[in-house]
Amino acid sequence: MDMNPPGTLITANAGCGKTFSLANRVLGWLVLQYRASGNAGVREILAATFTRKAAGEIQQRILRHLAFGATDPDRLQIYRETIDIEPPPTGDELLEVLAQVAKDIDRMQVNTLDGVFHNLARAVPEAVGLPQGWTIADQPAMAALQRETIDAWLQSCDDAQISALAEAAEGEVLRGAMHRAVRKAIWGESRSDGLIDLWRRSTLVPAQVDPWEWFANLQDDHICPDCARLPEAALAEAACVLRATDVPVTKAGTPHKSWIKARDRVADKADTGRWSELLTDSFVGPAIEGGKFSSQQMPASMTKAIRPLVAHARQLLVDRLRVRHRVWRALLSALSSEWAQQQRSAGLYAFADVADRLARADLLTPSGLETLAWRLDSRIRDVALDEFQDTSIEQARVLAPLVEELLSGE
């Protein structure tokens, strides 16, 4: 690992020493800066990861490696291999850097990404549209605010709007208890994102094609191949043809009862409009794919008879997907706006909200960095990002300008 290039990527499995290497990478930066200016620049290094435990481990490793390297020649020799600077660091250099780190330990920026973004937003709340006195709320407070958002949105809708949504959705979206079903779908759960995160990401970067419009403009057969709507008369005739289709016979020459039962079951589902059940019926898959049912090969005549009914069921599935897409788009647009108002009024936010606002503000551009350096009373000279593959789109967008500037070498 060469310290001279502006950037280094380390990929390895768990337990392979990434934290060990990261800590020594930071040591190398500190020593190089100490050699150049007499000041290790402890405040100017950012080391970020995802959990407080991991951040604490990184800071502990940095301190331990400095202390052991300064006092134990054998340990120093091991560390030199991953510090990898020329000339190699001496024990005296590590001892002096350790003294400076201890002096500025409270300004050492080893933190979680959430913590880093929280500090950035605290420094320039007006630039990211956060109100005075805003805070990170706990889960119960956020859940209560989400319920209030749903209530406020419902109260803002007139009866005609609610009826139109409910009628369009046909129970697909607005079915069930609003607070329980909609809140879980919109905001997700503790370890999973909700649809509002997807909505915000779809509007994060201006695109030539609106992703929501992209789906709406797809042809039906691109969403579900071999779909085709049949008129009522054709449906009734197709069900009759299916019932009349011959089934395999037993060794005794009599029709297989299990085949008759399955065939008629599918026809009944077509007659009664249970199209979703028809598509998932155990008889339909082998019929369409030409496989086996009840240990016997599906006859071509059965496949031909059942195909029109399946094509109609697929078309209705596409119709439902379009309805769900249209209704969710309307709901997400309205609820996203109401949610932003409720959050601003209450001053309550989650870490993901902070990352989203920072991503939209483009704070870490060259000019923005100057403002932040003044507000935070520190600059960022070197960055170490642990587990970077786990960053969200919003987090990566916040960090990208900073990383690009550092990699430019300017």
C-alpha cells in the first residue's frame, strides 16, 4: 500500500485486517504531516465508519499503534509494513505524534457517518433547510410524528380525493388500518427503508427521464410478456374449452381424477374472476411451461386450452401494477410534502433525513468546504472511509465532492 498516490482502495473479507491497515494508514498521514510542518494535523483527518463500536475500535487502534510503535521496536517493525511511508517512521516520531493526538483527542474526527453528517448539519443548518433547535428523534417520537403526518394528510383531502384513491386502488393500497399498513410501507421498519426513501432518491438527482414516468410509459408486454385481455364472451368460451379438454388416463383407461379436479378448479377460478389465484395454481405452471403434473407430462392440448386464460390473468396483473404505481405515486408525493412540513414544525429528524438534506445542498464543494472549515474551525486533509460499500446513495453523494477534491491532489 503506497502512501504517495491520492487514494487507496482496500477490499478484503471480515477478519483480514482492514481496521489494522486503516489505523496505520492514518498513522502514516499524521507522520507525513508532522514531518512537513511540525504539526501532525490531528484535526484535519476524517475517519468514518458505520457504528459507534467500529469508530471506537478505529480510534483505539490508532492510539495503541502509536503507543506500542513508540515504545516497542518489534511492534514498530510490524506497523511499518502497512504504514508504508519513506523513510519509515521512527519511534521518536510516533511518540511526538502520540503527544499531539492526546492533546487534540477531543478534536480527532473518528466518527460514524451519521455523526459526521450530524456535525456538518449543525454547523450550517440554514444551508440544509433545518429549523432552529432541530434534533435527532428516537423511534417512538418518529412513529408518533408519522401517524400525525398521515392524519394531517387525510384531513387535507376532501371526500372526493379519498374516494377516488380508494376506488382506483380497489383495496390494493389503502386496504387495512391506515396507521399500521401505510406507515410501515411508507417509512419502513428499523432495519429497512420505506417507500418514502425510494421517492426521495428518485428526486435526488435531476434526470432526463423521470423514473416514475418511465414505468408508466412501458408497454404492457414489457411489464408482463404474453398478456392479453379477453372479452367476457371469449372468457366464458375459454373456460368451457378448458373443461372439455381431455386429461391423461390411468392404466385402467379411466381419466385421472386428480387431473380432472385440477383442470376444473382452474376453470372455476376463471369463471369467478379469481385471477390472482389462477396464476398461482399448481396446475397452471406445468401447463404453461410444458412440465409435469402429478408425475405425468402435460398434454399440448391442455397447454393450448389454458393459455388464453393465463394471458387474460396476466393482463389484469399488469392493470393492478399500473394502479398501484399511480396510487403510490400520488400518495408518496403528497405524504412526502406533508412529512417535510410536520418534521420542520416539530424539529424532529432521523439521521437519514439529515443525509438527504446534505445531499441536496451540495455542501462539500470547494466553496462549501471553505465555509464549513470556518464554521467547524477545522479542515479535512485526509479521509479514511471504513465499509464504504455500505454507504447509501445520499451518503455517497454528500462525500463525493470531498473525495474528488482530495483525489485531485490540489
